Amino acid sequence: MKKLLIIILCLICLVGCDDVVLNDEIDNKEVINTKEEKINYGIFSDYYDLALNKLNSLSVEEKVGQMIFSRMPSSDVDRAVKDYHVGGFVLFGVDFKNKTKKQVIDEIKLIQKSASIPLLLGVDEEGGSVVRISSNSNLYSHRFESPMNIYNESGMNGIISDTNEKSKLLKELGLNVNLAPVADVSTDKNDFIYDRTLGRGAEEVSEYIKNVVKIYNENNIGSCLKHFPGYGNNVDTHTGISIDKRDYSEFESKDFLPFKAGIEEGVPSILVSHNIVMSMDKDMPASISINVHKILRDDLGFTGVIITDDLAMDGVKKYSNNVYVEAVKAGNDLLLTSDYEKTYNDIMDALKNKEIDIEDINNSVLRVLAFKYSLGLLKE
């Protein structure tokens, strides 16, 4: 009887210790997952235990911050890092303008030094019309050409060489993520997205994506396929609302193929567009659609980090009073934002109001941390 009482008391203590209460409003639950659940983190499975241990050491505030992939602030970067715990920054052309290579390297080192959790530092260096670094001749001898031009002139060997050059440049500067390559399939010169694509059919684009992801992985640069589920002939969502009326079968037979190729090659992140794809969700832009994210996870089998397109874009703002909260609820792991403070505050408020569950935050941050371990930013 005495032994039975001791066992019961021990069980009561264990149950009572499951949650660590941060304050009266939010429970910062310790994450305990079984080995079977590691399958859900596929490409990051080697870093799962490390990421899990790190996650369990973070406060709610730090967890929320890790989901924020903010445009680099023009000033007071320390505030974003130390007070809001942002997971990373995306740098644009203005952040490199007229600077020398040494200036950029020193600035990036200083930013990383200020962070208690190393930062994802990303850039859109696609080539062609979208270049941030090579627009400054101090940093590279010429602007990187568009993948379309390179492929037309030099084939896949040219693409491989170009991707290696980009990787080396990013690493030299201290950047660790390239928000590229573009996986959209477009063969019509009148399409908005055409100039940024390979300009070929789905099979050739798939082979292109497979090779580019492989090179980035070999160089330990995080690549990002965009813009899921595929732009097609839709308009620019930076300035308007894009409604895609194509049949789902067209995505299955064409648009999804390059994304599947990238996933099979081990791409660590995929960016979701703001297009409203009627065959998947007639009411919400893809970036804040639960169903679109389910398709990416369940049907395409993606286990890496899902990133929103910029949540300041017109194509999404008109569909929600609180895009940041909707983005979390949809299943995004990283929120690309131009307003890190509002993003953070809105998510914290939603947690306090029980609109978002801390377990959703935990799942996303676990992937983000595993991504950072995979890039060597976090160490054992």
C-alpha cells in the first residue's frame, strides 16, 4: 500500500510538471515528441534532437521572434534582435548600395554578434531583373544574368557554374539564405513572372531546380523555391489581387513538378505566393490558406520551412485585418514582413487571447531552429 501511494504521488508530480508557466496568460509548453514524429521533420531529422533541446530552452517571446523574417531595418537593428528576438533579416539593394565588400562583411558580422540566437540572413539574388548584391559593382564584377539567358546560352553547365558563383559570394559576405530559385513554370512572354523563370516547360524547369538546390546544399546555403503553388499567367501580387482560375489538374501535371523535384533534392524552404487559387481555396490567398499549406505538406510531402511572401503586399492585405495571425494559423513557419514590431505584437496578442495555440508556434520554431542547425548557424 505504501509503495502504491508513492507511485501515485510520483505520477501526480510528473503530470503537474508538464507545462512551464511563463505568465498568467500564456503557457510555454515543453515540447515532448516521440521518435515516430521525427518523420514529420524529414530533411531536418539529423538536427531534430538538437532543435528540440534548444526549443525547450526558449521563452514564448523568443519563440515568436524566431518566426519573424524581417526586412532589414534602416536603423536600430539591435532593437529588433534583442527586444523582438527576430529569427532573421532579408536584405535588399539599399542595404548594399555603394558599400565596399569589407563594409558589408563587417556590418553582417556585427549584426550576427548582437544575436543570442544566430540569424538567418537572406537576400533575393535570382539573377536578371532581381538582384540585390550584384547591383553593386563593388561587390561583384557584373550583375548576375537571368537563369533563362544563362540556360539559353550555356545550358545546365552554365546554371551550375552560376549557382556556385552566387553561393560563394553569399558565403563570403556572411549571408546564409538565397530566396531563390524561381520554380514557376512559364513559357508565355506576356506572363508577369516570365522573365524571372527558366522560360521552359515543367520537365526542364524540374531538372533546373534539382541541380540548383543540389549546388546550394553542397555550399551550405539555404535555398528557397518560389512561388508555390505556381504563378502561371497571374498578375503581380505586389500591387494587386491575383485570382488563379486554373483547374487543379494543371497544377498536378505542370506547376507542382518543379517543387516536387526540389523537395526530393532536399530543398530546406519554400515560399508561398499571395495568389488566390480557386481550385485550392476560393476565399483566401495561398499564403494564408490552410488548405494550400496542407497540400504542400501532405500531398507534396514537404517537411522543411514554409515562408510567406512579403505580408506587406497588396495581394494579401485586403483579405485579412490581421495577416500575421492568419499566416501563423495557416501553417507558415517564417513570416516575411516589413514590420517586425507589429508582427510580433499581433502574434503575442493572439496567443494571449487563445486565438493561436502555443503548440503551433512550437512546431514552426522547431523547424526554424533545425534549419539553423543544418546551416551550421547553431552548434551543439
